[in-house]
Amino acid sequence: MLDRLIRLVFLAGGSFLGILVYRVMGGVAPAALGTSNDTAVFVLMASGGGLVGLLVAPVVTQGLRRVTSKVESNLHKTPTQDLVVGAFGAIVGLLIAVLVTLPFSQLPYIGVYLPIGFTLFMGYLGMHVAVKKREDLLNLFMAVPRSVERAVSTSRERCVKHQGASSCKVLDTSVIIDGRILDICKSGFIEGTLIVPTFVLEELQRIADSSDPLKRNRGRRGLDVLNSMQKQGNVQIQIVDTEPGDGFDVDSKLLRLAADLGAKIITNDFNLNKVAELRGVKVLNINELANALKPVVLPGEEMTVHVIRDGKEVGQGVGYLDDGTMIVVDGGRRYIGEDIGVTVTSVLQTAAGRMIFAKPKAM
């Protein structure tokens, strides 16, 4: 449909040009064509112009498509922020150019060409400068409280002082309640600054004030863990009073804060770990660390296991190592409540942890 419309436009334009040429030439055209019939010459010129328009239309259409395709490709690759800021800068540059060249527009010779050249130059310069300074311009118009900006800026400066921004870690609510982060800090394996946002503290307080006894105990445990961590001399705890955005849940706020600071998130939440990977935020997962520190067990090794309960399959018994690794003992149901020697037959590594299959030595 578009091609037909373009051909129709070129046909009409070519016919119009043919008629225009006929009128400009006047009586010369009939004499040159060896005829005295003005109507026939008029029709011939209009038809010839329309035919030329039809022949030129496909070439022009193909060129326009190529140019449009390149422009669309470049627009898709360019971030939306750059487009908006660049347009704003170009408009400002054009306005400045108009105001500056207005007094020179009445000068002879240069009054016609100087405004055009200077306007194009200022438009490009305004767009280029605006794109280079887009972060500063966006900060001027973003509806972010100044206190939030100061808090994030101060936190970023402190992170940079401690061996770069990558040394800063943002603590999740779940990892504080878990409590193992305290033992890791005592061991000295954590370096840099541990950042605790105020919205994490507020969530801990809500959990500690819950009517559910289990949640209340978990919240109080998290607060006790934070107090103990603050008393540690080998780790620095920083409370950041910031709110990355209203209406977001705690996980979204954590991701936005970590991205702004260029820091890592310490958590044991599997879902938060996956979302952070998709958004390009680095995560330190306590569960992955615990799995990495578990002793390596190979098939054929022998160990002593206390069988606690029966397993899912008939005749199986289940025991646990000191680090919480589950051991499924084939034929160990009759040894429930006893310590028996077993031989490892296989090891299964899953997302939830490691599982060891074994059988009693007697078998």
C-alpha cells in the first residue's frame, strides 16, 4: 500500500514537472517537436513527466528504506535516556544559536549563511554536551530527596576509601537473621564495609514485633546478631539512611541500592540471588559458601553415622553429619538410634545442598 502511494505521488509530481516545463518553454516546445497542436504537446509533456516519475520512484523508495533502516537500528541501540537528554541539549543549543545570530541576520552576504551554519553547529554541540553530562542533568530533574542522594554519595565515598567500591557489601534481612554472618566476621574472612540500610532495620523491627512467636524470635535474633557484629573490631558496620524508591519491596530496594553503590549483596535467599544475577548485581551467598566448605567425601570412604530416622524408601535410615549433610543409609532402618560404621556409595550435589548415600559396613 505504501509503495503504491509513493508511486502515485511520483506520478503526480512528474506530471506536474512536465506541465511546468511546457509552460516555461511556451511556444518553443511545439516547434521543437515539429507540431503546432498545443494540446498534444501538453499531454505528451505531462505523460512523459509522469513516466519519469514512475521510473524514479523505486530507486528513491529503496534509498529511503535503507536510510530509515539505519536510523531505526541506531535508535534501538541508543538508550532512551541519551535520546531524551540529547534532544533537550539540541533544543537548548538551537535557541542559543537563534539568539546569538539574530543581530547578524541583517548583514549583507554573511547574514544569510552565518545563521544556518552557526545554528547547525550549536545544535550538535548542545546534543553532544548534554549526552556527556546526562547523569548530572538527570539528577537535576529526578524526584529523589536530597537526603537520599547525600546518603548514597557518602556511602559510595566511604566504599571507595576501603579498597574500592567492590569491598562494600549490603546485608540482606535473611542473612542477618540466619546468624552465620557473625561467625564469618569473627573469623576475619569478611573485608571492607558492611552496609545495613534503614529499611532492613525496619523490617527486622516489624518481624521482632510480630504476634507470631516464631517470627518474633527470629526478628530479635537478627537484632542481637547486628549488635554483636557492631561490637566486632575487625568489621565495620555502616547504617545507611536511604530509601531508593517508594512502593518497592525490600529485595528491590536492596538491588537498587547495591547497583547505585557498586556493592555486593550478602544473602542466603535463593530467589534474590537469581534476580540479582539477572540485573547484573554481584551476590555472596552464605549457603554456597557453606557448601564449598563442607569436607569432600568420595565413594568408598568409611565413616561413623548416628541413624536418626527411617528414609523414604523401604529399609532406608537417615543420619546427618556435623555440618548438616544428610546421609541416606541403605538398609539402615534397623539401626535407628545407633551409631554404625558405613561405606559411602555415591554423593549427590543438589541446589539445596549435598546428599550422601551409604551402606553399613557389614553389607
